[in-house]
Amino acid sequence: MPISPWRALSPADGDHYLSFERRFRYLVEDPEHTWRRAWIPTVIACPMCEADTGLRLAYKTGVDAVVEAACRVGHTWVETRVEVSQWMAYCRFRAGQQEFDWLWLIQAGFGEEPPPPIDYAKEIRQGAVEVAKCARRKAKAKVRREVRKVKKKVGKRVRNEAMRPVAALLRTAWTMQAGGVEPVGKSRRRPAEPKLPKTPPVSAYRKAYGMEAPQKGRTCLVCEDTGQITAPGISVPCVECAGPATAALAAAERRAERARQGKDERRTTGGK
């Protein structure tokens, strides 16, 4: 009867069922060593199809007398080369029960072959190559996006320039059909503000009408720019203004200061 691959491993309940993806090895005593025992791991294969991977081994405590085996095709046979005690100890080890008395069995090579060693240098090289390829793909994608963006802009500009005469022709036809009225469309430009007429100054009006310029009034209304307040029997200096003499002196002082600074050089040269 073929061994079911869905049977669970439970050494405590007497169920010793295991499936192996890699090759399974049993132990054979080395006859060349006479003074100490040495073991040779030997691979089990199907006697019908010679398959050595994907095997299933089973043993039920109290029911089976020997270990039974089956391959993926469905061939079943009695595996007498595997001792029941060693098989049960190996199943307990696979179930997580550590027994120091049977550690020699695992160290001798009994059970499924270990996975091949990992070549870390090769894995690192392959990882570096994959990272470089990914970075190269991202760089190429970025360049392609930039090129597509530029081509799209240039193509849009070329289409607009090519369709400009057609748009003008259509606009003219629409104007003629509407009776010479330009179609009202939305413009992106802000309409120009109307320019208000510039108001001319008062002097322009005075000149146009031939009017004379008004005379300047007096600066001091108290002394009427005389510097003295006079009355019958009274003549006192005006305190509201500096008076004509003081104003003349101040003006002369200002002219002398400008002459010292060279600001009136052109005026002096022109006077000569």
C-alpha cells in the first residue's frame, strides 16, 4: 500500500513518517576498520525506477515490523537496510527531541543530505549585478521620460505653428459669415487700460487766453517788507521778519558760500 504523503510526524504516538526532497542515506559499517567502528553513508534508491530523491519512509510502532519506503511514482518496497531503532531516533531528532546518546548517528551522516553550501561571494556578485541593472534601468527610464517630455513640447509647438494659417483662414471665414464681426473669444492677455487725457497746466490756459501771471504778494504783512513798523512819531524794527537789509545780507552770504564751494563757477564764467 502506498505511503500517504499527508501523514504527520508524531514519534510520541508511534507515527514515524518523513518525506525527503534530497537524497536519504543510511549507515554501513566500514569493514577496513578493525580496531574501531567507522560508518559509510550510503544513498537509498528505488529498486524499480532508481529514483533517489523525493522518497517517503514510514514506520508505525506496534503495527509495522520494518521500515517501508515509497518513491514519487508510487513504487513501494520494504527497506530492510534501515534499522528501526536508528530510524526512530532520527524521527525523534527531526521532531525536536535532542538525545545525546544518538548524536553520533547524525554526525555519521544518517538521514537526509544537507543542502549545498552557499557561495556568499557568488551571491554578493550576483546581488551587485542586479543592483547595477536596476540602477541602469531607472536611469534609462528617466532619460526616456525627459526625451519624451521635450519631444512633446516641440511637437506641440510645431503643430501650433503649422495650424496657425489654418486657424487664421477659419477665423476669416467665420468673420465673413458673421457679417464682418470678429468672433468674441477668450483672450489670455489682460485688456489694456484706457489712457486718460492729460490735463494741461494753468500756465497753458493763461498763455492761451493772453492772461498775465499774478504778481507775488508781500512776504511780511506787518511791515510790508520794509523792516520797520512806522507810525506818526513811531519807527521800530519789525520782529516778524528779518527785514530787507538782513535778507540781502543773508542772500549775499549764501552766494559767497556757493562761490567758495565752486558751485557758481558756471554762473561767474557766464557773467564775465
